[in-house]
Amino acid sequence: MAFSMKMLKLLQSFEIKPICIFDGRHHEGKVDCEKKRSENKKKNLELAKKFEKEGNYLEAKKYYQRCMFIKSKQIDLFQEILKAMEIEHYNAPYEANA
């Protein structure tokens, strides 16, 4: 989150107005996709732990990044910070992909 905040401040310093869009609810039509994503995260976590145990920290880091799960409390906190920074932010009805 600290990296994101620095990037947002940098954009603002150049008078660029950032706007953040967050994912909304899961779409009923993407149940299979969500299931596959969840399975992939579990596999990536297993691989990350394996590489870490072997001492291969670069590979472990790569797989830990692929299995990250952002909690709603983290999103809420980030949105509070955005509000304090007067940065527009919205929640998409479903996924916020381009």
C-alpha cells in the first residue's frame, strides 16, 4: 500500500488526477473462473512454501505474490486514505477490469 500511496502522490505532484476503481461483487456467470482462480492461488501458495523451504527466496517471493488475497478491511482502509487525499474512487458493480 505504501508504494501505491507514493505513486498517487507522484501523480498529484504533476497535476495528474488519479481515479481508483475497485472490484465489486462476484458475477454469477464467473463462478467457474473464480473457482479456478482460488485453486491457482492454493497451488501458488504450496509452491511458494516449497521454494522457501528450499531456500530459493526469489522463486518463493514470485509465487507468494501470485497467491495474495486482499481482505476487505485492507480495501476499506485504502479507500479511507484515498478520501483523506481527496482522490476519487469508485466500486464497480462487479469486476473492475478495463
